[in-house]
Amino acid sequence: MGCFSGRQGPPPPPPGGGSTPTNPGSPSAGCCPTSVAIKAPDGTSNPCRIVPANGSLRLRAVPQPAGSGRRFRWSTSSTKIRLENDTGQTVTVRGRGNASAAIDAETLVVACTAPGCGAVTSSVRLTVVKVTFSKSNAQTYGYDDMDTPAAPTDHHVSVKKLATTQVHTRIEGGLNGTQLEFVCDDNTIANPGAAPASADFDLPVDGGDTDKGETVLRARVRCTCPARDCTSIKINTYAEKPVDATVAKVHDSGSARTALRFPNLDAPGTATLINTKYKEGVALMTLTDHSGTGGATNVHYDLDSNGSLTYDIVNGGGPEFNKIKRAFAVAGWRVVIVRTMVSLYYLASAAARGATTITINTADHFYTAGDTTPLGTGGKRENVTIQSFVGATLTLAAPLQHAHSRRAPIEFPAAGWSGNPVVIVEGTTSEDEIKWTIGHELGHSVLSLVDVTHDQSIMHFMQGAADTRLRYKPLPKHYDPGTENQWETIPRP
């Protein structure tokens, strides 16, 4: 008969006001809770008392004696937590966005009643802890905030295979690194080192023995109940991609206009500069100067005496570039720097005066709608604007002013070309821009990266971009539809 004891017969009505029943032999008196404890959700284990900011914690009220008809009311005056199911036996405590001012700063109270019984209460002190991962000034490789700085669980950290990087870690709420647990979902891809007894520190993260892999680094509350994440961040481990090349700064002593502005450009120093960004994609550049003195190399290449390198885009650079390649026959990747360059396509068929379309010698070109470029030579040279195109056929914004024969040249403005050798133009750019262009063009040739429109990337299609990062965030391609994730695109050994 449950909690009933004493004389038989109908029980007397319960007293008003929730006071202790006056008849101890009544069913109400026998069923009154005498105490209530706050436990973990299993009703037995000690409760976890740490609530992650923007996370949750579940707690269970356990009355003594147990019985039916128990009612519960959970309450708090804290502004750092809110309660869900506050009239249930198990409550969910939600951490708000801000951490506690100190350990045990938040108080949670539960009151337990039964019909005809007074309330019994219990309380527990809680701490709201907030953990934030961010870019470390001591990082060895990369950090991409995905352009969502306020959402660090979306961020990516890169680390070299079997090497170590750092992730800045800040803990608010009165706890330190030894009171939390730092784990990776797959510790064969990456594994965190030991956290110090500090609330603000760099957490070491070791790359595993994998050429390419991604895992999640989590900061967790240490509790006997199931672990709860305080925050997380994604770790990408890669085998380092080597980018080794020899640099030749080339002029033609028989053509004054080919004289270089920066004949003593520092090739090894250029690699040091570029590696500040290449490291983000776990790539490492090494540059060697072709000249033993660090100066320019003389090659008689200006065959048409126009003071520039004439570069045939479709035919591997053409005869002038072939002269340079034969004089620069070294193993491995090569980079050629020249003063100026004219890059050319050619008409595949003659074009009449007044024509509004022309056909060039390749459908695989780099023009975009709106480009204006010179067509023809001598007195027939004119600027044409490309309105649209289908393959090799270009539709012009205005009729041609002159007739042009088959093989008439049409220019494409290029500051460099990928391939082997890579060719780079000094032009009027700064020495630093030339250095970054080396990184850009070898990015095409060795790292298999395409031109993008995002100006915060070394692979921006124009010189002089605002930043020079390699990104995990997919960036819009310039010449093709879609996007490219640079870290993931780089081929690994």
C-alpha cells in the first residue's frame, strides 16, 4: 500500500499551506519527502558542476524517501544560466554566452514537495566556463578563420605531418588548462599536448603520421558524467609540399630596353618572404640563384628587337623564350625574370575591316568579357574590346577599323606565366611585388593552384593583392566556375 501506515480507513484531508501533516499515520505523512539531493542524470553519480558557455548540463533531483506524487521546482537568480524543464525531476541548465566571474559563482536550487507536505530544498553551486580557440602568434603553420571570426568552431588550423603547431587558448570562469580535457576525435591525425595550469596559453598540437587528414580538437569539461564540449576547432594535418626552384634574372646585352631594374634580386631571401604565407598551406619554398654572384644572366633573346620578350602563349613561349630555355638548362623547376614581355595569341583566320567577330588560334584562352587589348602591328594596330566569346570566336564591341591577316597578333596582358620555366615580368612593379609573383606563378606550376578573385590570396589573378594568404576557405576561381580550397588542392608527397 505504498507509503500508507497506521489505522485503516479513509485518510483525513491534508492540512493547508503545505505544512507538515499533523497526523503522522496518514498516507500524506508517510509519503512526505524528508530530503532531496541533486545528482547526475543517472540519479546516483555526483553531479557535474561545470556548465559550458552556450552549452548545457543536466541534473536530477533525488528525493528521500522515493514515492509518487513528487513535485519539483528548480530556480536560480543567476544571469549566466537559464533553465529548461524547471518543473521536472531532471532539469537542463543552459550556459549563456558569458562565463562566471569565479568558480562556484552560480547557485541552483531545487524544491521538492508532495501533496499535503512541506517543501524540502537543496542547492548546488555551478560554474559557467568559456573556452576560446584562436590564432597563436607562435603558430608554426596556418590558421584560417573562414571569415567568421566570431564562430571559432568553424575555423581550421594546419600542421605539418609529425611536426607541432600552437593554438591560442583562453579559459574564462576561474578554471585553468589542467581542469579541462583537450582531445582530438582521431589522434592518429593530430593530438594535443599537455595544457598548463593557466587560463591563457598556447596549446601545442602535434600532426600525426598522415599525408592528409582532418580531425576535430575539443576542449571538454572533466566530469564523471558524459563529457561535454566547451568548444572545438578543426585540425588539418598535411605532408609538407616542397617547392624548389632556380631563379635566373635574364637580360639581352644587345637590347638596352631589356636591362633589369632589379638585377640583384635576392632569390633565397624571396623564398624566406614567401614562406611566411606558403607555410599556411604546409608548403616550403627553396630558391637558388642561377648566377654565382647573384646578378643577371645575359642571353641574346630579343630576336625581333622590340625590347621585350615576345611570348607565344599557345606554342610554349615561342622562339625567343626557347633561346632563354636553352641557356638556362638546369634540373628541376626554373624561374625566369625579364624586364618586359609581350604575350600573344594569333588570328586563326583573316578578319575583314568592319568585322565584329574574330577567331584566334585557341579556344583555351584567358580573355574575359570587357577586356580591351591591342590587335595587329604597325599602322594596322588597333585596340579591340571583347564583348563576349564562344570558344575561340571573340565578339567585339565595335567593328574592326582595319583588315587583319591570318597570324596577326592579339595581345594578352600577363605579368607572368606558369610552366617550367616560370616566366615573370618586372614591368613597373615593386621588387616586393615581383617576389610575390614568384610565389604566385610557382603556386600554379608546383602547387596546382588556379587564379582566384579573392584579393586576400597569393593566387589573386592580378598583381598587388591586399594580402597573400593560402586559404582553407574555398575561394572563387577567376577563369572557371566554382571555388578552390587551396590547402586541400595542393598535392602531397
